[in-house]
Amino acid sequence: MDFIFDVSGLADEKESFTDSKKDVLKYLKIIGVDSRFISYTPSKIYINNLRFSKFSRKRQETFNKQYPEMEVVRNSLFQKICSKAAKTLSDIEPNSTILVPVDNFMINVILEPYTRKYGIKLVNDGDYDLIANPTILDDEVNQIFSTIFAGKGLEFNKKDNEIYSLINVPLNWINSFLEMDGRDLIKNENNDELASSFMEFLEDVAPQYRENVLKASEFIEEKLEVK
């Protein structure tokens, strides 16, 4: 239930809040927002899951009275991306240290709430337990087709010390969101040309082929592991 009074005014009487990440998250908690389902950046708050975050319009109004310069992004496509990513992130060991690429906005913004959800730590260098692999769905499917066309059959290259938060997310989803958010788009420059041409053909006849190809590959890999 939304607050029926102006929480920001009540909070100000007791303490002041700075623009630090700690204070922003503290204020969100005070007004009833679950920060495990939002991604924090210094200039924007991205809602990962609207229902679980409880970040209603009323709470956003209260939040922006305290932080008028901070934008709250209620992007449904971003929420779908986070939902896809969650399927591969649910197995992360709590309190793990994860090495993330400095310049990959999507990896960083998706993993950020897991610092609160699972107590993980994100680092750019030094010691770590896991590596955040930036492979997206299109890259993985391209690799599958590439090895098949080369006569090598399926190759399973996933590593136990890597997490693949974007492997279920198609490139067009990512770039559509990045464009709406005013950020640089991702370009696939190292993919196999024959596989890319075949994927373009399939795009017209079976738009959901990427997800199906990945599921088939994962199913085969699981069966081989059982044997």
C-alpha cells in the first residue's frame, strides 16, 4: 500500500539525505521500495521488476521530491531483459566476487541489484570467484551454427567459473533499450558470416528460432552430461 502522507517531509525532519548511493538506497527503503529489484546508477534508477520492487507512481513522486535530478526508468523492455537474465543468475553463489567488464553497461546494470539480492561484489580487477561473460543470445546461436557448418558438430564452451547473464537476451532487445536510453548500440563484428547470413534468413521465416536453437543445444548438453 502506498503511503498516504508525504514521507519525504517526515524524513527530512529527522535526517538529511545526500546523493550517495548509500543514502539513495536508504531513502528508497524508507518509502517502501525493495531495492533488490531496481538497478542503481548515479543518475538513474532502473526498475527491474515493477511488482516486486513496489516502486509505484506514488512512491516515485515521493522519491523525486527528495531526488529531483535522479530519473526513474520504468522501461518495460528493460524489465523483460532482466527477467530473461534472472534465469541464468539464480544459481549464483551468495557473496561471490564477480569480475565484470568496465565498459559493458548492460552487464553492470543487470548485475548491480544482485549486490543486495545475493550479497555479491562486482570488481573490475583483482581476485574474483566468477567472470561475467558478455555473450548474448545472437552470439551463442551464431557460434552453434558456425561449428555445425564447419563440420565440428556442437561444441560446448561454457565454463564453470563464468556467468552468462545475457545469453538468453537477443541483440535487438538490447539495442532497442540502449537506443531508448541514449546509449551506444552493440555491434556484432566477430561473428561467422555464413552463420550470420543463415540467421538473417531464419529471422524472416521463424522469428523465435534463436531461443529454440539455444534450448536444443542446452538439452543435448544436459543429456551428454548425464551419460
